[in-house]
Amino acid sequence: MKAGSKIAVVIPCYKVKKHIVGVIEAIGQEVERIYVIDDCCPEDSGDYVNTHCTDPRVHILRHVVNQGVGGAVMTGYQAAISDQMDIIVKIDGDGQMDPRLLLNFVTPILQREADYTKGNRFFNLENIRTIPRTRLFGNAILSFMTKISSGYWGLFDPVNGYTAIHRDIARQLPFDKISRRYFFETDMLFRLNTLRAVVMDVPMSAKYADEISNLKVSKVIGDFLFKHMRNFVKRIFYNYYLRDMSVASLELPLGIIFTLFGTIYGGVHWLKGFESNIPAPAGTVMFSAMPVIVGIQFILAFISYDIASVPDKVQYIRYSPTSKTDRGSL
């Protein structure tokens, strides 16, 4: 770790009174400040920490109204940025995330390999056995949707909340637009892609004991699907038409047009042939099949280009913990 680097930890607190003090006690001395955000917790987590924790690094921030995990993290980010912290790590307060892994998330950022790191519980196949099957299945679906909407095709486990971010990237985030609730982690990836930030998965294991997850995948799949589609459209517009244009900017619309034309044209003539019991002429079949084939090829070419365009250049210019003029390049 580079000398003089300032690391902060943000811990959103909502119904985690039983675990929060243990989480704080497990955080190593490499961390300079710990922000505990009492998100209008019905268990008064902030007061509980204030009473039972004597760690001088702890700063308690309180929300009068519950803002969700995203709102709590944004509050922590803004406090850390204001205090000139260099790396901001987010850890949940329910005891599922091992604070001893913190440097695994921080090191790639300090070594200029990433702007943002996140956990991946699926990297080690042996650890997958400890994950409940419903979470495993739900995560697989959410991961695929996130790859499409965020543009980070190599990432997995998108709802993993163990993350770290460089200050120069965090302060460029649109805090008022990022999702405040359970879509927070995946919406963050979409926002990071618009900043062209480098994101890296960090292998980790998760602990499942007596904690109760507030996220029910079966109840959020529909809402997540809509938001992923919205983010996908935004990302394509920002990256391929507003910010820049390339061959891929033509491939996607042409692919959609050709595919839809061939499908509709062929479908109409198939219905006519079915009703009249007269097979469609070979020319009609070819005239409907060719646009579909060409359209699919255009779409596949676009996807290939999109996968190859995953951000791979760290965005902050240099790492200088003491500099007040250190800015990102965006």
C-alpha cells in the first residue's frame, strides 16, 4: 500500500444491530476513517454504535428518512470526499463480508489497475456450494442482465456490495441520479461505464449465518428488468451516438431493422400460406430469410464490438494523497 494513502470505510446500517460492532472491530488499522450511516434504522444502530464502540475512527451519520442502501452509501461517499479520503470501501453491516479482505479491494486501485473494485462470490467453485440455490439462480439472471445494461461483460455477481472506489471517480458520480434502493450496485456499474471507469472483480467468499437479507430476488426481477432495459438504451445512446460514433453505431440499428423486416414479412406470408394452404414461393422465403440472416450478423457484430470496448484505461491521472489539485481525466 502506498505511503500516505487515506482509506475510508462506509457501512450502511439498517437492522444490523446484532453484527455491526463486530464488523467495526474487524476493520484493520490501515483504515483511517469509518463512516457508519444510520439509515433511519428502527434498531437505532447509530446510538448503539455510539454506546458500544470506542473506536476513534468511527463517524456516525444519520438519516432522518430511510433512503435505502444507495442513499446511505452516497452519504458516506460525500463525507469521505469532503474529508479528502483517497479510497472509499463499502462494507455491509450484517457480517457477511470479511473486513480482513479489504486490502484485496484497495490494492488494484492503488496500483492503477482499476478505478472501482467489487466482490465476486462465484470465482471459487468450491465456495459456490455455500451459497443458497435461490440466490445462486437469481444472481445468474441479474448478472446476465447487468452485463448487457452496464457494458461490463466480464463481471459477475452484480449485487455484491463489497466495493472500493477511488475518490476522483466517486466525486464525478451523479449522486442525485443513482438508484437509492436495491438496484444501487447495478446502477453504479452503468454510471461507471458512462465515466469509462475500469472495474475489476475481486474473488471473495461470503458467510451465511443468521442474518436476514432484505433483498428478495423474486420480487425485484421485474423492476430490475425494466431498469436494466432503460440503462441499456441510455448507455447505447451515450456511448455510440452522443459521445462518439463508429461502425457499431450503424450495425445495431441496421441489424434491428433488417431482422424486424424479415421476421414481419416472412410472418405475414406464412400466415397467408397457412390460410390458403398454398406454400410460399421460394423467392418469398428467401426475401424474408436473407434480411433476418443479415440483421443477426449485424447485431452479433455490434455485440462483439461492445464487448471489445469495455473500459481498460484507469481514469484518474495520478495518485497523490496530499494534492488538492488531483483530478480525474474526464
